[in-house]
Amino acid sequence: MHLEFLYFFRFHGNIIKCLKSRQAQVEELHVPLTSNMNNIQSCLLDIMNYTVKQLKSINKNINLQEITTENCITKKFHKILQSQLDCVWHQLSTRTKEYIQDLKILRTMIINLIHDDAVSFYALVSKYRTPEYAQVNSGWILLDSAEHLFRLARGRVYNSKNEFDPELAPKWQCLSDLLIKEIPDEVKKKNESLNSTKVLILCLDNKTCSQLNHFLTLGANKYLFYTAFRRDLTINAVSSKYKNFNDDISQLSGENPESEAEFNKSNYVLTQVTQPVDNEDSMFEPITEIENLDLTQIEKDKPIICIQTFKQNGNHLSLEQTLEALRPEYIILYHSDVAAVRQIELFEARKKSEEAMSKVYFLIHDKTVEEQSYLTALRREKQAFELLIQTKSIMVVPSYQDGKTDEYFNLNVEESETTNDTRKAGGQNQVKEKPVVIVDMREFRSDLPSLLHKRGINIEPVTITIGDYILTPEICVERKSISDLIGSLNSGRLYTQCTHMCRAYTRPILLIEFDQNKPFNLQGSFVVSSDLSGADIQQKLQLLTIHFPRLKLVWSPSPYATAELFYELKQGRKNPNVEEAIALSGENSIDDICYERYNALIHDFVHKLPGVTSKNITRIMNRGISLDHLITLSQESLYNILENKKEAEMLYSILHIKAKPSDSKKDEKPFGKRKFGGKVFNKK
């Protein structure tokens, strides 16, 4: 069955009509920053501008168009970096990588400035004002803007008398007014009960969830005081409003009331306190009895305040599930997120006509990077839809293609027309033989056999030890990834494989596959030691081509390109014989079989140990579970495996030898004494 997917965009007429039929009441609350926060933001932007300019000035030959200060503050910055620099990362200088790392750090700072409290931000900034970091960064820490940054960050926590007096986050007061004044007044105007009100607070990450939970349950001042102890800040004196917490110092420092897991939760459920408390800031308490219950099981005689992230535990559908289960009357967007706004719009559009619409409060800092980031996300969303519409309008895709690639992946290969002589035997049509490729059974873990089948090539799965793919009676292909190539060159296995291919086939091919979207360098990520460099690998490849002149090296950027290459090599050539391929593979040596069954690096390492020979290496690899297991074996157990007492003693001794520190007194030589012609000269 052929299915056609249709994309309906937000500005499609029917979609606009559907969404506008039931819209939530949205109230934007623009919260200004404090004076210190505004100045810190300006300093960070100046440093980021400087870093971006320096990055582009030393990399003029690399396309860095998307790396701008505006994009640095967006949530997709890491994806922008990956798309721009991943393919050339191995070519970048150390200085360039330092600039990129500093951009990530500056981005973290400017985001934490908006989202974190003053104490947490000062603790973060203090980590980078150290001599150790000054030696590894690109130099931004020496700028005047950086000095102002450190001074202003400290000024948000300590007053002019060097007393602990942190300023409150601007959004805290706004959130408190909404929960204590605005929403209760709205409920009273509607003549509804406050006890049945449900409020959903949405924020960006688990850290902010924990911050809001502690702010609402402990109060602002007590939470900041507690955070200072958790962050190990130095407090020599406190202002007058914090003197009431002196009795709690021993309790806060001696106990750990909240575990690390508690600070990493992605949702909290609170309710208003039923009894008056002395601390007016603490007006809410957690509902602990529903910790492991569903939101639908919450009692309806209490006002519910649910704090949750946009993507709970990385689940993109968590917000939609919470909206359907909680059905909140009021939604507070503590942070801006385009995807969350779209989900709320769809939730409101799905509501029944008799159900009341929710009221959404949108908290955003005015004239800040948060506002700019949200506007940038809206612009990128619009540009993405426009690009998709334009591309679809000019795209020409045949019905037999899926539109993902320009390759022809129909199961039936196009049959070429053959001219037949009708005077001979009535002009019968000649039956065209379908192309066949012999594939080693172990290759079915990759995508290439299925892609060959989509090309219309019949696959013959056979266990062969010479090559991985046999295209014709003359062409044999050994496929290697970059990591496999390095491992085979290091162990010498590739030399043996090429020897067998050159003996059995006239056109042996070594196919090397790499990922075109990732940096290409002859270095394997699995190799722990650094004894092989890219130059060493190139030299080994050169020696390989010198020893085997008939061996062809083919580089392929993807399995799709490999399938196309095999399809072209099959044109006009005979199919291979399965029985002959099996017969040739039967002549393979025992060493090749060992390399197929075991990890090549582990096999080579064990083979180099004293007492291990080519005769007993197979028994060790078969009976030994791991290297750790081999060390735990006794000498008698090793004798049972090796079947040779002397070899067992040698292996046991090398596995259990203890390295002793050298005696410096014995090895110490008189400093400055040298013998020349039998005379001793003392160096003065």
C-alpha cells in the first residue's frame, strides 16, 4: 500500500482556524533584571563577541557562518557547533579548540545568570578565577570585562560591608505574587473554590525544579543561606535579615537533609500550608504521600502546585501526559520554550467545549538573552517551515523513490533491451541472469547486504574466510572500517588476508568505509595506547600496496555508496560460484580463524606473554573468560590449560610478579664525577 505523507503547517488555513477556535488566555509578564545582572550580561556578551571574532580570524578558510553571538545563546548551539565543525575537528588547531571550549563556558554562565540564584552563579564564576584555569583558557579571563564580571558576581552575594546579603532572583517575587495574590484573586472572581485549583509551573531543567521547590517550601532567604553552605562559600558575617538563621547553622552544616537525587528530580508537587507558620516566606509544603502515585490520584480538596520540566527525564511526551492527567486551570511558564507553547496550544484545542480554558502566565526577562533566545527560536521555526515549503515545491522525486536519496532502490533491476535476431530460432528472448553476490555470514550485522538486496542483487549467505564479498570469479572484496583497519594493520592480520585474496583472485579489493559526516583521520577510538599515529598507518598502507601490486584500495563514504559501487562492478560480469568460494575458503589457516573468533588486540596481547605459544594460544583463548579471570588462575590450573609445566610456570610468574621500587642508594652515582683516561674529575 502506498502512503502519502502530508505536512500541514501552522499557517495553513485549516490549522489556523482550528487553533484559534479555542485559545488559552495568555498574559506576558516582562520581569526586568537587577542592575548587577544587566551589567554582568553586558560583560559576558562583550567576552563572547571577542571570542567569536578571534575564532573566525584564525579560521578564515572554514565556514563559521552559523557561529555567532546570537546563536551561542540558543539551546541548539551544540548542534550548530557539531554541524559546522564535526567534519573538520581533527584539522583545528589547539587555539581554536580553546576558543570553542570557552564559548561553551561563557554560554553556560550567561544562561545560569538568568536561571540561577545569585549564590549559585557566584559559585560557578569562582571556579574559573583560578591560576589553573588561567593557563588553559584562550585568554578571555585577562580581559577588563572578565574582571568586571567577577566583581559584579561577588557584589550580588556580599554587600559593601562584606556581609552575606545576596539579592533575590527577579522572577521569584513575580512567581510568589502569582501564587499568593493573583491566582487566588482570579479564583474568587469566578466564585470557585481555591482548594480545587491546579497550577502547573514549567521550567527548563531539574536544577530549576529543585530551586523553585526549595524557594516555595523554605523561603527565599533560608534557601539562599542553605545554598551558600552547600556551595562552600566563605561567610564571615551576615546581614540583619540572616541573623535569625544562626540557630540553623549547625543543623545545616551537620545534616544533609536532601540527597543528591532529591536535587535532580524533574517534578515536585506542593500544596498550601494548612496552618500558619512563623516564616511568612514559607507558604507551601510538599505532598509526600503521592511520591509514587499518579497525578490523577491527588486529593481534590487541596490546591495543587505541580513543578515540572518541559521534558521530564528526557521524555518529549511528558508535558502532554501531565496536561492530560492534571488538567490545570493555570499554567506558569517560568522559562520560555517554543515546543512547550505548541503543546499547550494543542492541549487547549483538544478540550471539550464545556471545559474552561486555561490561563497561561508567561514569565520572561525583558531585554535579555532569554528574550532574544526565544525570538531566535521562533524565527528559526518559521524559516524551517519556509525552507521545507520551498524545497517541496521544486523537488522532483519519481514515484519509485522515497525522496531521501537520489538512488534507485527498487527491488527489480531495470532490464536492458537486447536486440534479437528473429531469423534464428524464432527470435526467442534470452533469459537474463540475475546478479549474485556471495556474502560472508558475519557481514549481515551491517547494512550493506540489505542495501545490495534493494538494488536487485541476489545475496548468497555463506561462511567464507577469504574476503567478505565475492562479486565475480575474479573480484573479491575485504571490507574494513577505520578502526578495523588500524587493528588489522597492528596485528598483521590484514597482511595475511591480502595474501590469501591475491592467491585466490585476480582482482582483490580492500574497501575502507568511513563516515562522511565525521572527521576523517586514521585513528581508532578503541585503541588505548598511542603507539600508532596517522603517519604510521599511512606507512603501513604504503607497504601493503608495495607487497601486493594487484591490491586495489577503495574508499567509501557510506554503505549507500558501497552498494552503488558493487552494482556498477557487477554490470556485464559473470556471477561467482558458491562451491568454488567455499573450497577456496577451506584452505585458510588456523590463525585467520582465531582472528575471526577473538578480539584481535586481546589475542595479540596474550600471544606476547611468556609461556604462550602458537600451539597453546587457542586453548587459552577458549578456556579463559577474560584477562582478570586469567590472573586469578592457579599454577595448576594454568598447567591444565597449557599442558606444559615449564610454560605454565613462566606464564604464572609474569602474571603475579610484583614490581618493587628501585633502590636509589645503589643506583645513585656520584654527581659531577666523570672518568676520562682513568682519572676522576670533580665538578665544582
